[in-house]
Amino acid sequence: MRFLNYTGPRIMTERKRNNLSIYNEVADQWWSDDIRWVRTLKNLVPARLSWFDRFVDWKDKSVLDLGCAGGFMSEAMAGKGAIVSGMDPATEAIEAARTRANLMGQDIKYTTGIGEELPYKDGEFDTVVCVDVLEHVSDLTKVVAEITRVLRPGGFFLYDTINSNLIARLATITIAEDILGLLPRGTHDPAQFIKPAELIKEVKNAGLVSGPQTGLGPRGFNRKGDFLFGPFPLKTVLYMGFAQKPQTAISRGG
């Protein structure tokens, strides 16, 4: 649910939909647990990791958390022994992430930047994790191409995003944003939601080998009344996926 081509003027023209200024606005409260929608993002982390763990041995692996915001996923992966770099265009959120990493004694390298122009070398990472991001970017094809570029041969791309259909629109915008307040109103633009088959095509066209996908959804509540999440049999609303960069180059679209 992140927007990786963030600029001031664009925020003003898109404030009603795909409004990602919210990440800077709450940066100083990111780790406080005072804001319900931020807690929701935090509560998604264990569900993602429980599925991503099937594919990745995090220990001593170089990992890019693309669209890291205040660092929930970055910290969790560092806790599993990964060597983590986090990148996000939201400068205040990145500062909050750095402050948190220093407080916790974690060596996470946080950088500002956009997904369409990653400031990293070719083949720099064993794994790229991209959650709450792809449904917000301005150029999905370019972002996936950049992810492919910075992955080493044999490296992994792990992601989640929002499906494109009427049920997903009802669940994420009408219910999650407008009724329950699980996210601020205007966070999403349904025109940017991505069907699983469309994302598989983008991944393959970039030269990656697409792997399994699975749904992601609510599995209960905690003591604060917030949703807890887990892998889900249906990909109707949220879904996660896996892809791998081949050891040798393959033809695009293959």
C-alpha cells in the first residue's frame, strides 16, 4: 500500500486517491501503537513472514525491503538474521525507521528513493521483499524490471498486493477505508489494483520465473480488537506471491 514515485506536486493532484502522504504524517507515531491503521500494517507482518519463510533462509542473506515505510518488515527480517536495506520515498518515515533501528541496536541501512530507479548495484540482493507497494507505483513494469536487476542470479522476489475486482474494491475501500478505518480514506486507487495473472505476466516479462501465489486475509482478532492475519485460501482481495531470478538469463516473456 505504498507509492514509490512520490513527489510533492503529485501528492496534491492525487490526494483523493492513492494518497501516500499519510506515511510522513504519522512518522513520529509509527512505533507507538496509538494509530489503528498503523497497527493493522504491523499485524500483517507475521502473516507475510509465515508464508515467505517457506521460500527463504534469511540468515546472513542480503535483503531489500522495497517500500519499507517506518520499518516493520525490515525489523522483522533483521530479527531472523537477514542483512537488511530498507528504501522508501517518505523521508520522515525513513527517519523514524533509522531512529528505531538505532534504539534497537539493529544495523539496517535505510535509504530514500523510488522503485522505478533503485539506487543499488546490479545483483546486490539475495531477496527483494515488496509488500503494500505494487498497487501504488506509477510504473509497475519499470519497478519489476528494477527489482529483477538488483537481484542476484537465483535470488527471490516476494510480494503482496491487492487483486483487481469488485469484491477487492468493496473490501479495501468501502469497508477497510470508509467504514472500519483500517486505513485512511483515499489510501488506494482501485484503478491501480493488479490481478494475479497480470502480475505473473509482468514478472515473467522481466525475466523472473513465477512461483506460487496465495491469499492473505483476516484470521481472528487480538485483545485490542484489531485483525490478525494469515495465509488465506482465496486470492480475491489480498494475495502474496513468489518469483525467482534464474541462474542464467531467459528470454523475456518466456
